[in-house]
Amino acid sequence: MKKIITSILIFVLVFLSPHGLPIAYAEEVTDTEFVEESSESTESEDETTEEFAVEEKDENGFPVITCQSAIVMDAKTGQVIYEKDAYSKQFPASTTKIMTALIALEHGNMSDTLVMSENAIWGIDRDSSNIGLDVGEKISMLDGMYAILMSSANEVCVATAEHISGSTDAYVALMNEKAKELGCTSTNFVNVNGLHHENHYTCAYDLAIMARAALGNPTFREMSACTYYEVPPTNVINDTRYLWQNNELICETSDYYYSYCTGGKTGFTDQAGGTLVSWASYNDMELICVVMNTQPKNNIFADSIKLYDYMFYNYYHHSFLQEFEFSPEQLTDVQKVLNDYYGCENAGKLQLHADTNQELLVNYNTDPESFWNSLTLSTERIDEGIIGTLSIHDSNITYIKLPVYFSGYVRSDDPEAIRAAYADGTLRKIPEYKTTSIIKKLAIWIIVLALILLFLPIRITASLRNIIFSKFTSKKKKKKRR
């Protein structure tokens, strides 16, 4: 009987357990499978989240970056397509050397020999960037340029300045003069290497302008793109010096390697933070990217990559400016400014010109018809034939600023200019201003009436006289009666 009861109990337990397995064992297996499935599900969700993660954007749709100041500029036209506090004063650190190198390429000879002076070696902080040169050591200017742009060699900057200008102060004057010539308005250089000084400053926009000018020099392009260089033995040291690129965007072994980047210059001081000026090309676009004051300093690379990716994949070329024409109101405003400046009137046919025959970069989500323009007038460059700046804007950014040239202005107080304008047909057909006064008009009418009265037939004249005389006498009689 016990055997029968035991058999029945076993049968019931087997029947009630899932899949015909013992209950205890089935629960253990089920829990394990749930844990494994849950783990796999979590991993899958993590992968999905990582794959479809949406990059954080700012209020204008641009990627969020960590640097304090930044700008992205079209290297071909100078068009600004992104800016973040781009005009505020910043310390450039070693990105200063873009201008240092540009002046050297314009005024120096690459086959010349640089001799390291006491000032070049001991006039800088020895803990700052250098390639270990000594007093009296000689290298070619060509080798020195690679040392400046690749390894940020501060002592070579000083030696280059002394060789070309005789002193660093004279060389710095050339740098400031060049910056002003390029249109920089927030830049002041104090030294040639970017070591910190309170009065040594610039802004992201000005650095982009400098980089654009430097890219016009093929030698600068080549040097800034180099990742490895050897400086041969010198008169002091028999060993070869090996130079490596500090810009990790162009170093294939770096975690920050960016295949579209073709060059750049890094910089860092405690006060400036990390700075980077770089340029990259993709899909018929070449962009200049400046990021300044990043903490930690390596964020210069991550920030630059974010900006490049967004611009390359969201912008295209558009030629909407080719149909631009200055409005009559703008012509009138320019006319008034010129008249006030010269203190006379214009006898010619005024015309305005700007380089609108070019393509601009436009966001795919932006309607070019929504763009608007503004004309800012200034007489600062009037001797160059420039009367102001034409700016193209959309809701949140100024796309490009173009110098506006004027022609056809002929001073009304310059007889020689008027004769020349008459000869080449640039005089106005109808003068804009009539100088005949009211008194002159009245005098002319009196003379005309006198002539009419003088030459009319005698009878008509006599009858007119009688009518006038009779009216005159009748008035006198009326007065007497009263």
C-alpha cells in the first residue's frame, strides 16, 4: 500500500512540474534562463543605445563643444559658418607661430643659417617647448621652420626673428602690421612664440584669418602637414634630432586621427588652456577650425572633430549671391557719406561693387531666400576705393563680410576730374542738384515780360497801357470819393 501511495505522489509531482521535470529543478533552470536572457537583453539595449545615441546639440543645432571660443571658416571665401564667442579676447599660446612662420616665409630665405644667440636659448623658459639647441649652434632656416611648426620650438622662433629683423621687437612689429593688413581687429602680439603675456592676445576669428592667409603659401601647407622630420647633426651636436607632430588629428597612430585633416598648429599654456588651429578637406570643401581655451587640453581634438563632421555632412555650396544687387537706398546712403567726406557733390555716376560672384556654404536645412544683407559704411579704407562692408546674415550667424568698392564718384569742385569724366562718359546726364535760386528765376521772368511788352505791336501795347492806366486812375478816384 505504501508503494502505491508513493508511486501516486511521484506521478502527481511529475505531472505538475513544467515540461515534466521536477519542480525544484525546473525553478532553478527557469531562474538561470531569465538571468541570462535579461543579461543578453541589457547588453543588446546598451549596444542599441550606443549605436543610435543622438549627439547633444546647442540651441542652433550645432554640436555641443567644451572649448570657450571657436570658429569654422571656409578657407576659399573666408565665409564663417560657425562661431562660438569667436571675437572675445583669448591667449593664443603657440598658435602664435602661424604668424611667426608666415612672416619668416615672406621675409626670409630657407637656405639661410640660423645661429642661436644667448637670448634665443636663455631668454625663454627652458621648461617650455624647445628642441634642445645650444648657444652658437647653427641650423638651416628650413630645419628651423619644421621645428617651429611641428615641435613648437620657442628658441628657434627667437633666432628666426633676430636673423630676419635684428630683434624680436622689430619682428613682432612685422607680425602686428601683417595682422592689421589681413583685417584682424582683436590681435596684439608681444612675442614671437606665444609664451604667456597679458598683452599678447587674439581671438578665434583673427586666428582663422591668419591661417587662411598662411594656407596661401604652399611651403607653409607642406610643413604644417608633416608628421615626422629629421634635423641633421649640427656644428655642436653630432646626433640627428627627430621631430614629431603635435597635432594629433594628422597622426595615424593617434586616437584622435582624423583622415580629412591636412594640417594645423597646437598650443597650450596654463592661462590659455588648449588651443588648436587646423584645416581639413572633404567633398570640395576646405574648412579652417579654431578652438580656444579648452580644459582638459586634449579636448581641442575632440571638439574639432565634432565641428568638422557636422559641417562636412550638413553643408553644401550655393551661388545665391551671384544675383545680388545694391538697392537704391544703399546707393543713396553711400552718396551722402562720400559727399560729406569730400565736402562737395558728386558729378559722376556712382556704382558699388562687391565680390558676389562666388559660392557660399549653406546648411541643407536653411532657405537661402531667408538670408538678409546689411551695408556698413566706413571711410577708413576710402583711399583703397573701399566704402564699407557688405554682410550676409541668417537668423543666428553672419555668413560672410565682403569689402564694398565704389567707382564713378567725380568731385564737383575738381575741374580736371570733371573734364576727364566728360571724356570717358562717366558724368551724369542730368545733374542731381539744381543750383538756380528763386531770385534768379524771378529776374528771368521779369526780363521775359519786359521783352514781350517791348516787342509787341504798338496798338496792343497802347491798348494794354490804356487798360492799365484806366484801372490805375479808377482806383485813385475811388480813394478820393472816400
